[in-house]
Amino acid sequence: MTAAIHVEDLVKEFGSTRAVDGVTMEVPAGSVLGLLGPNGAGKTTIVRMLATLTRPDGGRARVAGFDVVTEAHQVRGRIGLTGQYASVDETIPGWDNLYLIGRLYRLPPRRAKALADELLERFRLSKAAKKLPRDYSGGMRRRLDLAASLVGDPEVLYLDEPTTGLDPRSRLELWDMVRSLVARGTTVLLTTQYMEEAEALAENIVVIDHGRVIAEGTPAELRGRTGGQVLRIRPDRGADLTEIARQLSGTGGRSAVADPDEGLITLPVGGQEELTAALHVLTASGVPIDGIETHTPSLDEVFLTLTSGDPADDPRRTA
Ligand SMILES: Nc1ncnc2c1ncn2[C@@H]1O[C@H](COP(=O)(O)OP(=O)(O)O)[C@@H](O)[C@H]1O
Ligand SMILES: [Mg+2]
């Protein structure tokens, strides 16, 4: 399979901050990659380099077979970008925006008109064709951004946090629209802060934090990284939670965490053996138990586990 996006050891520095610190990744043609990371992780900076809007300080990137630095012009002709740097003009109607972008792409007037109609229809904006984007709802505005990014019929589309700030319904609508794009063969690089969104749309996920790749794989593989299940134990009131947690921590090499406020102890358990061992320890301790349950961590819990680093250890700070 050919890679639509090929990134090798990409670096971007802002002063003493390494916003992107040696990122390597590949996006097969026709697939969706979810680039997942918290605020400030470096997602937008990566997208901007791949969109030729900012120059890498190190490493290489090829998009649709072209180098983003030495063949930036060819790259620009093959990509679409929506998100924090969308090109929609707030002061002219939605239809006119799409028409003008079509003319910028040197489409003949008749073709640009037809395309503006077609895109508004496809993104359910026909009724808002003559309205100004600044009067659109958040969901409509994002749909117009997405429509605008498709005027050039891009092979590769960057969606930079396309649903941040949208209500749940508009988010689901946008997800459907992204899916239909992908069904047409467009390669998508989607950045998001939500594991749920990455899982809904992407077959592969790259998790970044502090400009570095900290995990990658399919959603199922990432779930597996935390060890599968979490055991939650609620001892009787008055029990010494810290002491029980200490004993449980000896069972499987993972740490049990005591939460005195909630009266809970939680312990990640990798498999049946660890679960059985933990239950043995509990029984042997003779502590009366109020409740006990296992639960599968949500993807957002997995994400939090993966990204919970001490800011003091931030490897980017060189000064
Ligand atoms: N133009 C810039 N000048 C200085 N620092 C920047 C600039 N753009 C981004 N940064 C810094 O780079 C890091 C990554 O930012 P960004 O790529 O916007 O992250 P994300 O999109 O994941 O939220 C942050 O620490 C941010 O403050
Ligand atoms: Mg960003």
C-alpha cells in the first residue's frame, strides 16, 4: 500500500520549545489517521508543516508523493485543510465563498457555480446559501469550512479538531460527513483531543504529547495498553484503604490507588491471574467489603493513562 502521508523524524522548534520533537508516522492512501493529543501537544504544528504553511526545522515529510519543503507547490495542489486556519470569509455569503474559492482554483465560472451548488447541497447548507457565515450556527459553520476545503478536490484532507466546540448532534453529523468523504477515497488526517472521536473515525491512532509519539495502534490495541480491566473495591467504612492498597500492589506489579474521599480502591488487572491474585489478597486480609466490580476503561481513561506525565519532566524544556 502506498503512503499518502509519510513523516520521518519531523521537528519544529519555537525558541527553546520543541513543539514537534521527532515525529514519525505514515498514513496509507484512502485511510483515516487520528492524531490524538491534549491541548498544546503539537497537533496543529504538524498539520501546518504538512500543509506547507510552516517549515520543519528537521526531518522530512512527503504528502501525495511530494516533499513538503522542496515540492511545496505540488503538495498545495493536492491537499485540503479545515480547522483552526480555515479560509472562509465571514463577510460574504456561504455560496459566494465556495464560488470564489473555485475561481481561485481556476475553475471556469460555470463549473465553479455548479460546484458551489453541489457542495452546499451535500453539506445541507442550500437554504443558507445567501446568508453570511457569521450568522451560521457552529455546526453550519464547520460544514461550510469542510465544503470549502473540498473545492480543490483534494487527495489528502487535514481536519484540525473539526468538532471542537460543537454540540453532540452537530458532532455526529460532521462525523457522518467525514465518513462519506472517506468512502470516496480521500485520505484524512484528523486531529482531535477526544479518543472517542478518533475511534469513531480512524482505523489507526497516533497519540502525541509534548511533541512526541507516545503510543500508536488501532483503537483496540490502545485499549489493551492499560491492561484491559480495572478492579474497583469498596471496603467497609473505617477500613484502612492505604494499607489494603499497599497489599494489593504486591500482587501483579501494578499499583493500586486508594481514594479515601470516594472510599474506593482501584487496581488495573491485566488478566484472570492478576484478578484472582488480587481477590486472594483481599480475602486473606479479612477486610469486610461493601462492593467490588470490574470495569473496562473507557478510551478516554486509556488516553489519560497514556498522557499523564509530570510536567516537570517535560523533555522539551532545554533552557
Ligand atoms: N507560532 C508559535 N510560536 C510559539 N510557540 C508556538 C507557536 N505555535 C505553537 N506553539 C507552541 O507549540 C506547542 C504546540 O502547539 P500546537 O501545535 O498548537 O498544539 P495543539 O494543536 O496540539 O494544541 C505549544 O506549546 C504551543 O504553545
Ligand atoms: Mg491545535
